[in-house]
Amino acid sequence: MTNTAIIGAGVMGETLLSGLLRAGADPASLLVGEKREARARELEEKYGVTVVSNVEAAKGADTVALIVKPQDMGAVLEELADHLAPGQLVVSLAAGITTAFIESHLADGVSVVRVMPNTPALVDEGMFAISPGSHCDQAQLDVAEQLLSSTGKVLQIPEKHQDAVTAISGSGPAYIFYVVESMVESGVHLGLPRATATELVIQTLFGSAKMLRETGTHPTVLREQVTSPAGTTAAAIRELEVHKVRAAFLSAMEAARDRSQELAAGS
């Protein structure tokens, strides 16, 4: 058997594929399931992998990564159900789709791992939260972790926390980009050229994230180090508090969590 099949060659599917190859995976150990002929040829030429039908990919792999849209998961599972057997591992990267839903469509004993990824995997800085289904043991969970670690950090969590993870790290990049967009627009409003404002904001974001990761210092402490009494930062933070930005983030993440729960209920 081939080691891994990737079903769904969209952005995240290609991200995982390219990450595995950069990490040293043999192209011969990978199969890609893709129905679009032009896309299949593109992937074969670009990565040297074999692109086949979803069924052929699933039948020929130990681990099957399902990287499809949540609304397409039911149809894909129906297509693959008769071709997946106990002993194979299914890794799902579809938001809001529970392991119970996937298991209900497959033969009893097929192991399932649920994953919440995020888009920084495109630059090998992804955050993946993984949860085992009812038939998945630690060894199989470790296989899933190894598969995903080629493009980022992996954290094992109970599945009951997946909706909260979706709200924080799954949707999180959009919040960060929203803040960056707002800061750049503010810089332009204050008279800076857009390119200058953009460079200032991006480097500030990158440097701040690196400080958080490398120092291990609590963000409150780092914020207070920048906030001199009666200074410019203190004036800015006061305005953020007046406009209830902290409360807005809480409300936003609760909304994302609730939507994730709705997707799971409707799956």
C-alpha cells in the first residue's frame, strides 16, 4: 500500500502535499484524488505524484486525508465507504464535521482523526488541533500528528474542544489580517504612504509574535512593558477599552464557535 492518499487537491490539500514532499516524503508514497483532469495533470507535473480517482487513492493507502469542503463530506464518504476497511486511518480536515458523522458512513473499525487546520500552513507555520474518534488508538493519532507536522505545529485535544479551537486558531488568521488591515488604513489616515504603513505593521506583527514565542512571557506583561504611564500607548489602549475591543473579540469568537456547532449539527 501507498502510505498516504490526499483526497481533495484544493489550497489546503496542495499545502499538505507540498509540505510532505519538502519534509522528505517519497512522491511514490503519495496518491492524490482529484477529478478535474487539468488540475490532475498540473499536480503530476509540479510534484511528480500520481493523481487518480478518489476511490483509487483511498483503496491504495494506509492513511487517507480528506481535505474537502464540509458540505461535500457526505457525498465523498458515500463514494469511499465501500473502499475503506478497518486498519486504514482517515484524517479529516473539514470544519465542523465530527468523527461520529464520519464513522457512521464507514465500515465499523475504520479509525478516524478530526483536524482543525489553519491557513499559515501555507508557509509551514500552521496550527493543527487533532482529536481521535472512537476506534483510533494513540499509535494512529501519532501517525496523524506526523503527517501534519510537516506544515506546522500539532496539538492533541479532546474533540469536545474542537468548536472552540475553530473559533481561535481556525478562524484566527482572519482576525489578525483584519487587525493588520485596520492598522494599515489608520497609518494612511495619519499621513503615511500605504507601502510604508504596511511594512511598519507587518514587521511589528512579526516581531511581536516572535517575542511571544521566544520569551514565553505573558502577553499582559509584554503589553505593560510598552505602555508608559500617561504615554502614547496608554492613550491608544484607553481608546480600545472605551470601544470595548476586548469584549468584541469575545463576542466574535463565541459567534465562530456557535457557527461551528451549527455546522456539526447540520452535518
